[in-house]
Amino acid sequence: MRVSNIISISALGSTGVFAQSSSIADAPVATGQPIGVSAKAVLPPQAFWTEGSLNGNVEGYVLAKTAANGSGLDYQVSFSNLPAEGGPFIYHVHVAPVPADGNCTSTLAHLDQMDRGESTACDSAHPASCQQGDLSGKHGSITTVNNSYWYHDPYTSLREGDGAYIANRSIVFHFANKTRISCANFTVFSPNTTTPYPTGSGSGGKTSPTPTSVPIGAAGVLNAAKNLAIAPVVAIFLALL
């Protein structure tokens, strides 16, 4: 009896786990991207991981640009000076920026708005089901000494306020076993401007205020006329003193 109960409970637990995993929604397409925004993360000269077959640091960058159709981002990725072993190498957008001390561990986990987790490998044939930050899982790991290529990712964003926004986050470059080799923050270098810049020339100039007319009523006109009429008399009187 106890054995059958244990089997039933185990079966129920397995069903619950399956239902939970199958209920995770796909990442939404990041629509409404601003025009002309770009962000770039460049790996620093010094590596965070300082052991093994690495001469200096991996060299490279991840450049993201808002797509012309306003959905997702176009990426240009380039990496070189890879370690002689430990590949294929992977890289991701992590949720937190790199702190001033360069500690890549402080970047926390991958960007994962849907809380998918990492227990199941990313299926590149169904990229919407992957973590948004798992760029190499969706578009290919780094396998050659010099690797530079382009791709479009519909699920990451440069629209502020979007859960898939990457510009305040970081890129982390890993060994295949997920050990962190190097990391870098994104920097927005071509921000979108929704309000046109002023077209005037020069800087720091002051504009004179526009004169404003003060309305004068009928009584005011009469008083002004009286003042003008007695003005010559006052002038003659002052001359005789």
C-alpha cells in the first residue's frame, strides 16, 4: 500500500513539473523600438578569469542596433584571441551591470523575463522559448579563433521600460562550462531623440522679451490729454523762477 502511494505521489509530482515547464510562455517580440538607437559592449583589456591558456583577454564586442522595422535588434558580434581550450564559448546578456571592480560574478543571471531558467538547453530552432539573454544559445556559440558575424534577435530591446531592455545590463563571455572569462557593460552611443534639437545658431544667448502693450481705458486717455495740455504752462512757470 505504501509503495503504491509513493508511486502515485511521484507520478503526480512528475506531472506537475511537466505542466509547469510546458506552461512557460514564449518571449514576446520586442516591438516599438525607437529609431536609430545603438548600444555596444566592448570587453576590457584584462580578463576576469586569469588562469589557463588565455593570453591577456578575449578581444571583442557586441553591438546591438534597433531594427529598421521596429521589432527586435540587429546584432554585430566579434570575438578573437580565444583561449586555446575550453570551447565552444558562449555569451549572454546578464541582468546586472558590471560593477566598478570588474567582478563578472556580480552581473547575476541571464536576462530571462519569462523565468524559463537554465535547466533545459536553449532550442535554437525555437528561439522564442529560450532565455532572452542567451544570445549564443539562439544564434550560435563561438567555435573559431576569429569569429565575427551578424544576426537579428526579435526578443531583445533598446526601448526603455521594456522588460527585455539590454542597455542597462552587461555581456558576459564564458567557457563551455559557464565559467565567466570576461564581461562588459553596454553603452548607448546613439540615443534616440524624440524632440527635435533647437535650430538656432550660437549658444548661451539671451532673447529680449517681447514688448507687451498695456490697455488704456477712456479715463486714462483723458488724464493723458490733461497732462499734455498743462505741460507748456508748467514749463513757463519754471523758467520765471
